Amino acid sequence: MPEPKAQLIDPQGPIDVPGLSVTGVTTATGGFVGQVQGAATGLASTTANLSVGIITATKFQGNTTGNVSGLADGTNINVGIITSTSFTGDLVGNAAGLSTTTANIKAGILSATSFAGNFTGVASGITGTPNIVVGIMTGTLKGDGSTLTGIAATNWITNNVTANSSTTTIDLSKGNVVKFTQSASTTVSFANTGTSNIVTFIRTKDDTSTERTITWPSSVKWDGGVAPLLNATKFDNDVEQFQLLTRDEGVTWYGWNTIDIEGGYGMWFWGRNELGEAFTPSIPSDRSSPTQLGTDLEWSKIYGAGGVNTGASHCGAAKEKGTLWMWGMNRDGELGQNTKASPSNAGFSSPVQVPGTNWNTVSFAYRQTLATKTDNTLWTWGADRNGNKGTNTNGVDYSSPIQIPGTWNTGYKSISQGYNATAAIKVNNQLWVWGQGQLCGDSNTASRSSPILVSGQWSQISLSASSAMGLKTDGTLWSWGSEAYGATGHSNRTDVSSPIQIPGTTWSYCLMAPFGAAAIKTDGTLWSWGDNRYGQLGLNNRTNYSSPKQIPGTNWNMIVATTASGGGLAESRLATKTDGTLWGWGMNNMGQLTAGPGMAVPNRDQRSSPVQLPGTNWISTEISARKYGVTALRPSS
């Protein structure tokens, strides 16, 4: 028989009936305590407080007071006004109606399409793409802000812009710190101006000394009424910055020049002043400590940096970018002045300019010069030995630049000269060598007067008088030539006329010095091997090694070597670190380690481990060594 059903009409007092299933109208005024099963939507009209156990209803409608943290399960909640002191659970739907409450909201996953209101606490848990509209935000924002929208999104974000045509549009929605690089003169305009009310405009250095112009929008009103003049970015450390401010979303901009510094460095010399390397004409002007040449900060680059410059007694540097100034010995026309010195041991004790304004990389050797231009051409001048000029002649000297056919790499250490050979890397990473046959790398010891291809893909090359070493694009290191004293690092004393790999795959820099070598790995460690009679390996001994041995320390950046004429053994080495310090070791007979007063007696103050030289702000890539002297750049005197 059917179960009896009860209808409770206006019961007087609380009713606690576990398991009671009420299907009629419940009008109790005293409250209800217990579990509810089924649809409870009929409770929506009551104002009584409900103290219930487990709610298994699929939906709840009405106003809620008190703490509703117990609703943290997966039930959908459709409520009116929430006055509870806290909320715990997942929120689905549009939460914009929460904007009027001051209650703390502790939520799990927010999948609402928008949120309006005040927010306190850490916002790192908010992920996804919903739009967030907040009042006062006191939370901690984590991340770089790159995915924000609105005016806050583009302020102080770098916006890289390249001007390579006559017009350039700068989209401010990509950021308001504009780093502007020019390869053409251009007229500038702005897009999405409503996203940034202040713009920092940084004009970066150009690749050439050619002056580029900027025509600004007519909406820019400049301080003083005239647009500031643009410098020609003559030096690599030029600084030029403009500030633009708008109050009407780009209808009118107010502009001023905040920074305009034409850079340049001071040049320093020490060691032997054989033929004017110290800007003075005679040997008595040797320097045993760094001495600034002149007082102006007019130099931008040292040529011959990072190479061995075998036996060279001439120097080169750039003033404005792309210029080439040379001084020192000019016996065979190695200064490129279309003349030879008379008498034959004379030179220039002050810089003279080589014609042209787009020189890029220069290598020196005894009475020889090799150089690239930014247009990927290769040029040579000075003495010719064994056809090392690469002009298909032998013994023909040139006192002005002669072009070598081909398209060549202008990058760092892409060219090198030994005493009797020359090497250069083309833009396709092919290595070509000519001159002394053993260094041509093709197992043929006959001398060549035109370039010979060496198999492989190469990124760096370094020659000494009798050996060669190169770095391939895959980080492997290879050497060939004379194995005297273990110079090629193959753990033996056998000469080789084609490249043999030195163990390792993380090499980043190489230097082939007379009867020895050095190389740096990507982790900043420095390794050396070969002849060590003067302590030039920096290993705190005088022992020769035929395989790489590590010099103590890390963050090494560049190493160079001083040599005698023809690549003799009077050798010192100097190296820079990334912190701007400069270190030296080996022979110090001419003060090239800056340790001895005046012109020291031979072998005096030799050092077999690195010793720091004075100064801490050397430009780590701008140091060049030659016969017995060193030139380097620093920012100031």
C-alpha cells in the first residue's frame, strides 16, 4: 500500500526530521534543520535562515547570508545578493555583479568572462584570456606584463623598429620604448597613439658612418621650436635619445632631446716604440706602463684586435666609424699611403688616413696589411712573400690598397696574416688560404699566389709564422702546420699540412701564436699549449705542452700575443676579462707587461702566470699587440 504523505502547514517551531521528503508547501516560520533532497527552489521566497546539512539539490536560488564556504563542490550556484564574509569554490559565469561588495573573495578556478570590483592579494593564480576590469588593485602582479591590454600594457616595453625605407610607421601598441635602427633616411609616423602618452625614442648606432636623417611628424612640437640635429653615429658608443609626450592621444606631441653624446675612447700604448707606435719617432720613447696617446676621446676602434699581428711594427685604429688611420713602420708601403719610407727604416709617428670610409676589419703582419670593408670586399697592401698578397703575383709589393676578388666575411677574426701566408673567410663560411704551402691546408706544401679552399665551414682563422688554427661554425677547433714545441695541440711533434681536430666542441675563440696557441671555450675558460720557455702559457711553470691546459679563472674574453719579427720567440700574452680587467704574462723585455721601469733588460720580470695590469675599465674587445708593443682603448684618461 502506498506510503502516507504528510503536509506540514505552519508548524510551530523547528522541525528536525532526517530523511524527510517534503513535496508540498513548507511554511514553517521557525526554521528547518536537516537534509534536503530534491528541488529546493520553493524556498526562494522565504527570508528565514536555513541551517541545512548536505544540499544535493541541482540548483539554488535566493539570497545568501553567512559563510558559504561549504559550497566548494561542483554544484552550479545561481544567487542574488551575496553578503557572505567569504566565498570558496569554483565560479562559472559572469561575475560582474560582485562589483558592489566589499567582501573578500577566495576562489578556486575563475572562468568568468569578466570581473569588475576591487582586488586584494596575490593575482598570480589568475590565468587564461578573460578580460579583467578592476577598481583599486592592491594585489601583486607577477610576470612581465606583456599580455596586458589597455594603456598599462605598452608603457616601458621595448619596441624594436628598423627604418629601411623612406617612410616608417611606429606602432605604439607594441611598446613605448622605441629602439630605432636606421639603414635609410626616413619620415616617421605613429600608429595606435592612444596606447601610450609618453614615448622614449632611442636612436641606436648605425652599421656605417653614413648620416641618416629623420623627418618627424608635424604633430611634434619641439622644445625651442626646432627639431634637434641628429648626430652621424660616428662611434660605436654614441648615445642619442628623445622624449615625446602627448596629452591628447597623439593629436599633439611635445618633444625634447634628453641625451645626445658623441662617444669615443682614449687610446693607450705601452711597450717598445720602435718606429713611432707611441706617436713619437724614436725608441727612447718606450713605455713600461699604459700611457694615453693624445688627450681627446676621439677613437672608436683598435684594428688588429684579437690577432697575433706577427712581427708588425705598424698600427691602425678608427676615429669616426669606418675610417682607417695608420702609423708606425712604412718600409714596404704597409701604411697604404702610396709611398714607401725613405730611409727604409723610417715611418710615421702620427696617424695618417687610408682613403675610404667603410673599413671594417684589419690584420697586420711584418710589413703587410690586410683589411675588409663593410661591402664585403677584401684588400691588401705592403710586402709580398711567397705570393701571400693573393694577387697571383710573387714578390710584388703594393703601397696602396689592392682588391682581392671575391665576397668576404667582414666579421671578427675572419682574416689573418702570418709572416708568409694569408687567410680569409668568405660570406658563405668557406676558408681560403694562400702563400706558404704548409699553411694552405690541402696537404700540398708548395707556395700559392692565389687563394686555396680549405674544406669545411669556418667562423674564425688565426695564423702565425708557421702554423694555423681555425674555429668551425659547429664549435670545433682545428689546427695544422709546424708542430714545433707542440704548437698545434695534437699531443705529438709531427707537422701536418691539413686540418686536424683538437678535442672539444664548445670552443669560441682561437689564437695561433709563435710555436704555441691559446683558445677560449664558451664557458669563459682559457686554455693554452706549445712553447713555454718564457712562461707564455700562463701555467705557473716553464714546461712545454702539446695539448690544451687550462689557465686558472673564468670569464676570459680575448687573448693577444706580442712577437718579434718573423714570428720569433720573444713572446708575451695579454688577455681581457668580461669585467674590463686586463692581464699579462710571458716575456717583459720591453715593458710590454708594464712591470719594469723604462726599457727593461732582456728577460727581466718574466711572468709565468697572469698578472693584472693597471686599470679596470679596458674595452675587452679593443686590444691589439704587435712586435713588442700594445695598444688598447679605455673610456677616459
